[in-house]
Amino acid sequence: MPDQKIPERNATCAIIGAGDFIGSAIARKFAAEGYTVFAGRRTADKLEKLKTEIEAAGGQCIARGLDARKEEDITAFLQEADAHAPLEVVISNPGANVYFPLLETSERVFFKVWEMACKAGFLTGREAARLMLARGKGSIFFTGATASLRGGMGYAAFASAKGGLRLMAQAMARELGPQNIHVAHLIIDAGVDTNFVRERIKSSRGEDAISNLAPDTLMDPASIADAYWYLHQQKRDAWTFEMDLRPYKETW
């Protein structure tokens, strides 16, 4: 049974890249606020746990498999969400964070990372705008990373793609803002609390590194989701385009 009554909204929130951590946390947050969540990721079966959690809490979640790099997949997914109820929020959150030293970065790797981290965002933003402009409102948010602002060693492909996404989002915000569509880019500038990040810390700093981590050193996906919700709630006389998020102990 749900812990509290979920508000009723005739609106949908579509998340492209509804992975196990940030994407799922955003889905849970918007579902708890009354949105019908359309959750999309490469493998539909991996969304069953999220769908079950949201529905058990009294929310609504429609899960779909899609390839964020394919125009037809993005178009069909967003059109289905808008047909269900007016599409009010779209979040582009595909993962593409890979480490490749420069001489090991093949053309195929570079292009695939660009497709996931940049092209997918363009397709998502364009198709979301096409639907939102018809009713003159909406929010389109893009998940960025530290690499959106600087290129780290071994991240030439990822940084170039995330940097491109950031500038694409900026251009989109300038064009769509005057038409009452809020476009924002969020820079996730730290490790998110996942098994992958914890294992990476352990391998680089030793077995005791995890037990010695100070509280709130890693980012809780739910805290990140709260930031997306905050942006969506902003009044249009003080919209944020770019928000960077990091724990209090993060060096930057």
C-alpha cells in the first residue's frame, strides 16, 4: 500500500535512459508527484523492477525498450507518452561514460559514445520540443557530467560528446525559453553511490577505502532526482539553465 496519497495529474514525464540509479530515482520522484512515468532504456526487461516499485507505491509507470540513438525509437516513445496524457517533462539521461586511452579509442568507440551522449540528446530534445510547442509549455532536462566542462585523461570520446551535448542544450534553451519551454542542463560532478563506483574506489584506494568514506561523500540518486524536480517547479521569471551538483566534500 502507498505510504501517502499521490496527487492526480493529467500529465506524463518521459525518461530516456531510465537506468538503475539516476534514471530510476527520477522516475520514482515524478511518479510520486502524480505523473505517469514513461521509462525507456535499451532493455525493457531491466525496467520491470522499477515499474513494480512505482506501482506498489501507488504510481503509474509504462516501461518501453528503446535505442536512444535511433530517431524512430525516440519519436515513437515520446508520441506514445503524449498520447497517453500531455507530455510535460522529458529527461535525457543515457549513460555513455567509458574510459579509453587515446590510442585505444577506435573510430567505432568514439562514434558510439557521441551517439549515446550527444546525438541521443539532440533527438530527444527536438522531438520533445515538437510536441511541447503545440501547447506552449514543458520542461526538457539533460544529464551532464564533469566531462561536460573539462576533458580528463582517457575521456576524449566522452568529454567531446558531453561538451557537445551541453552546447546543444544551451542553443536549445535560447530558442525554446521564449516559447515557455524550460531547458536545463545538470552537471553531475561526482561519483554516484552505485556498486560500480564503490568497486572503483576500492580498486584504486584499497579495501578499507569504502568503510572509511565519510557520510554523504557519494551522491544519493534520490538527492539528484530532487534537483530535477526542483528545476521543474521553478517559476519562469527565474529559470535555471545550468545546475552543477556535487557532495560537500568533493574537490572541484
